[in-house]
Amino acid sequence: MIGRSFSILWRLLCLIVSANANATDKIVLQLKWQHQFQFAGYYAAEQLGYYHQAGLNVELRPARPDTDPLDEVKAGRAQFGVGSNNLVLAHHQGVPVVVLAVIMQHSPYAIIAAKNSQLRNSHDLAGKKFMLEPMADEILAYLIQQRIPLQSLELLPHSHTPYSLIRGEVAAMSAYITDEPYLLQQEAFDYNLFTPQSAGIDFYGDNLFTLAKEIETQPQRTRRFLEASLRGWRYAMQHPEELADIIIAHYGSTKSRPQLLYEAEKMQQLMHPELIEIGYMLPGRWQHIANTYTSLGMLPRDYTPDPSFLYISRTTNEGKIVTVIALLLGITTLITLITLYMIRRNHYLDRLLQLKSYQANIGESVEHISHQWKQPLHELAVQLMLIEQANDAIKDSQLQQTIAAATIHSHQVIEFMAKTVDTFRALLHHKNQDIPFLAHELIEQTLLLLESSMTLRRIEIHYQALNDKLVLYGNPIEFAHILLSILANTRHVFSQRRTEQPQIEIKLELDQTGHYATITLCDNGGGIAVKPIEKIFKRGYSDHPHEGGSGLGLYVARKLAKEGFNAKLTVYNRHDGACFRLTLPLPDSELITAWEANSINPH
């Protein structure tokens, strides 16, 4: 009898232990939209078993157009949510919200406008019909920063598709650059893109959050959920094609595979996972976001987010102040030295391009530089993170703000330097070869090289590829140099004439004959006064000699176009500026077919 009772008790104990070992916490993550690549990291964590290994049973709940993830979490219908930057407003209003991680380092929000004679720049939005979605606060900040009165816009509810724009029902709409541009390109719709980031409004995108109560009552569950989610994100960004298949197979996404992969590619540019750890966030960046809300009248002056708003470890050792300042100065000096070194490399590269001195093995040099560069850039980012944590211990608010601003700028410099070296390496991969290449990809890479200098001078570049499949044959470096020469000349004109709201429009298209690709670069710099206008291509001629113009840039550009591509480079004036047109013959169809069949990657 005793033995039988012991046996029963033993079985019950085993069942209890087994049940406890297999127990999983059931939680809900409220997404901010429907299933798409925007949430790929969470899908990876679920499908690859990362949540299960962490003892979690996670429901990934899609949103409806009227769903507010914060409301869902506050009401207890979800434990975690994916929110926008207005979380800082909720925290100020007393909601104990805590941001666990930032997924996108830059907001994907932008304004897409129909491109026509009535909408040439952002200021032409005044008086137009505009679809604005909720929580797109960076769009509001951009409009105000551009001095576009909100009352001058006819604001309409968002249809959450670009077809209202295509049908002409509205003139502009808020959008995600990871989404709507793909659909517009499929419809061959001509559009302008205006981004808040181009005006210095740099918000985060997609913030994983919870409430303070969840962290206090379930600290281990919060930690396990966060770690598993970030693990899923790292996998997703390294295996986008696999995740696209998972989203289609398991989550009923209405998007096609090419559309999901387009979204993944654009998210890579917003996240920079090759350089910045996914989930990483800066208190200084949140201060920048808070300052922007202050400028909108949505937060009080001198508002600083409370430390409880962010789920990060903090240091309280006030004795680190001197170390912080010394580290900051040292890192700033190192970044400056690296930047100066790259400037010297750029001048060297420019001379090689102009003189066509291909004997120097630049490709190997850049490959070596990029390998040696990436590691110290990563170390710089880590050191900046330590500085930001130590900065919280400083009592001097003015010193705190100075250090925070410097670290934000340093991160931006690091990101640009990492992108630049990758672009140089791609361009120089085929340094001595005439090869087939996609014109669209080379144009985008070339624009990346000038991104920092154009942004610094507040020059807006609007690039549109009406045909992104056009293949050219020639040397990619020479092609890039032609574009760089034209853009550098335009930049000098803007500077010399102090053009207000300088803009450059670039369009890639197939000409009417179907035998030529044309690239048109137009500016609003007032046009070219010299007559005959073709004189600007003459060797030694410069319309900005006092700014260091050598008179070689456009001369070499036309020479490279003719000799390298049998192409024509022409120029003409329009009502507000000048237009350069590069007309390039397309290679034989047999060459293109062979290139596509062999999957030759031109970069």
C-alpha cells in the first residue's frame, strides 16, 4: 500500500516537473501594420524556434488601419508592441511606456507627390490634397520646417494604397519608402520623393516597447523576449530571401516575393545592420526627437526624456566625466584623421579617373582599406555607446547636451564612412574592364558618394528611374565619373549663386527609338549664361575659377562619354536652370541575353 502510494506520488511529481519544464509564457506582440517584411525579425524568432527556446509562446498580431499598438498594450490585450516615435509623447503624458529596442535607425516615412508642372518641389504642396496617416509626426515636422502652413493643405484620410495618387485623387501622400515606391515603379508612375531626413529631421523607425509594469513583474520574461526577438532580426537581415518565403508561406502576406525583397533591401539602408547592432538606441537621438516635438508645440521647452523611458543599463559613476571628455576628444580626432585620409584618397582617385591611369591597382588598395576600416569603425561605435552611458552621470546639463550632440554627429559620420568605402569597393571591382552593368544601380551608387556633401548644402536630389532594367556596356568607373563631374559642377553653381532651395532632378529612361538610354540631370541654378553654351565643355574653361575650378571636369566627362561609351553629352537651358543630357547606345541584345543568362553581377 505504501509502495503503491509512493509510486502514485512519484508519477504526480514527474508530471509536475515535466509540465513546468515545458511551460511557456503566452504573450502577444501587437504589430503596427499587416504582415510584411517590416516585421521579419519576429517571424524568424517564431519560425526558427527562438521564442520556444526562450520559453515563450508569442502571438504576432497584425494591425488594422485603426489599431494603435500603444492602446492595445495599455489595455492589456498585448504585452509588447511595435510603436512610433510618439511613444515619447505618451511617456511625457504619464503613460509608463518603456522602449526596449529600436529596429530601424532612420524613419521610413516620406512624402510622395505626383511629379508635374504644379509640383516641382516641396513648397508646391501648399493648397494641394494630401493624404496623411496617423503617427507620421516626422512628416508634420518636415512640413513645418519647410514653412508649409498645415492649414494650406487639404488633409484627407489615408487610403493606405498609392492608387489614390495614381488616379489623381490626391496630389501627395505620406508613405513608407520601403513600400509604396515599389508599387509606383510597377505602374510607371512619375513621382517626387521628399524625406524628413533630408531636412535634418532624423527620427527612429519601429520601436519595440512595453510598459514598466511588465518589466517590474516579469523581468526575466522581458529579457528573454527581447533577446529572442533581436536574435530573429539578426537572422532575418542576413537571410532576406528565406524570410520572404516564410512570410508568404506562414503569414498570408498579400505582397509578392519581389515586393518583399524590395522592402528588405530598403530596410537594410535604414537599419545598417552591418555596422550598428540591431536594437541599439541613443539617448541623444531621443533628445533630438523630443526637441523636434518641442518645435511642433507638442512638448514643453527644455524637455528631456526621463531615464525610465529607455530600457538600457546606466552608470552612476560621476568620476567618469574626465574620461568621457578625453574619449570624446580622442574619437573625434580619430574620425577627423580618417576623414582627411579619405579626402586625400578621393583626390587621388579623381586624378586617376581623369588621366585614365589604370596601372595603379586601386581595387586591391580599396579592398584592403575597407577591410582595415570596418573594424576600427565598429570599435568607434562601441566607444561612443560607452560615452553615452557615462554621459548620464554628468550633472552639468549644458555639458551633457554638448556631448550628446557630438556623439550623434559622430555616429552619422561613421555611418557615412562605412557606406562610402563599400561604394568605392563596388565601383572599383571592375576597374579595368568594359562590362555590362545596370545603369540604375550605378547611378544610385554614385549618388551615395555625394550624399553627405549634398545634404550639408541642403541640396535636394530627386532621382527617378523610369526604366531600372537598362543595361549599358563600358567601364563603370568612367560612367560614375561622368555623373560626378556634372553633379560637382552643379554643386559649385548653387554655391556661387547662393541658390535658394537648390534641387537636382535626375531621370533615367529609354528614348523613343528604343535604342538609347538617356540620363537627364536638371537643376534650378539659373541656367548657363555663356554663349555658345557648348563652351562649358571646352578644356580649361571654368565658370567658377575663384572656387578652385580647373576647367577639366566637364571636358573630361564629355571625353569619357564619347570614347568610353560612344555617347553624347549635351546641355541646354530651361526656365529655371540647366539640363545635362547623356545619351548612351544600348549594347546588342545578344550581349545582354548572354549576360543575363550567365547571371553576371556587374558589381
